[in-house]
Amino acid sequence: MAQPSNTPDFARALEAYEQWLKSDINIFEVNGGTLKDRSGKTEFISQSDCQKLADHGLAIRGALRMAIEASVPAEPKPGDKMFDGSVYAGISPDTNKPMYAMPADAPLSMTFNEAKKYAQGANAQRHYGHDGWHVPTKAELNVLFNNRAAIGGFNTTESASDPVGWYWSAKSYTWTAWGQRFSDGCQGNPDKGNHSSVRLVC
């Protein structure tokens, strides 16, 4: 990078140019030895100083861009572990907001009503610092299924007769509730008295 000139005129021009680079103004021009600011005021500097000014400005612009990009947090991806221990699961189709899952299934398979009580207990104890845990809705459960590899820890038992490979949703009917098998995405309405796996979200 060319070094800036030490002349007073150049120092003044450089200061103005650096201020411009830090702003949203983009009509400051450095062209052929002429320095024009946003008001149209023109100053004349040597062509060599003008080139040094432009080179220096490009370096400043690049440094500022890198600083801005570094200060913007990256958008989480499904499977990313959050600082509180929960796992980013994706966007909830019901709320259109970020959804987080517990890092593991409930320790035991359970009936539909037991799953609801499990969520209530998790909220009472503020697991991972949250009190909004719930059995996922039908649509949220499908998000967990689609992102199951990234989130991890799901039971993907392929046996159709093994209820542990199925997960409860919060969708309830009179005697049944909506569930989904995580080996292949098969959906159905198992009896509420059946034992299935549970992964809470918030």
C-alpha cells in the first residue's frame, strides 16, 4: 500500500476521506488530483497524493468491512449448540421464530399425558434457563425430523412395532395423538396410552 503524504493538505484530505469511509455517504470523489466532497466543494492536491489517498482509502474500506463482518453474529444452523446448552433446531412453522430443542430425548419413553407432564416439570425447573418448553406441534415435530441428523440424539429405530422410534407431537385427538417415526418420517395417530419418545422444544 502506498504511504500517505505528510503535506498538510493531504493530511486534511485524508482525514475527510476516512470520515467519509465510516459514513453512509458515497458521493465523495477523488479523481485526477481533485478532491470533491458531498457539498461539491473542490480541493486540488497533487495527482501522486491523490493516488496515495485512494490506495489508503481502499485499505481503510477493507479493514472496516472486515470489522463489520466480524461484529455480526453468524446465523445459527440446525444442530448448533447454544451458549445455554440447548440446540438450535430451525424455524418454527407455527411462530416463524427460531426454535430450540433439548440436546437429548426424555430419559424414558412415555405416554402422551406423561409427555405433557414432563414438559411442565422441565419448565418448573427452568431446564437450560428456559420456561417455554413444550411437546412440539405437528409442524415443529416435522422440522425436528428433517433436521434430525444435524440436531442428533434421536432414536431412528426402524421397527414398525417399536414405539421408541416414534415421537409425540402436541396434536391431540380424543383417544390418539399425532406422532412421527424418525427412521423414515412416517406419521400416524398412535393411542395416547402408547409409549413413545419425547424431545421438547422451546
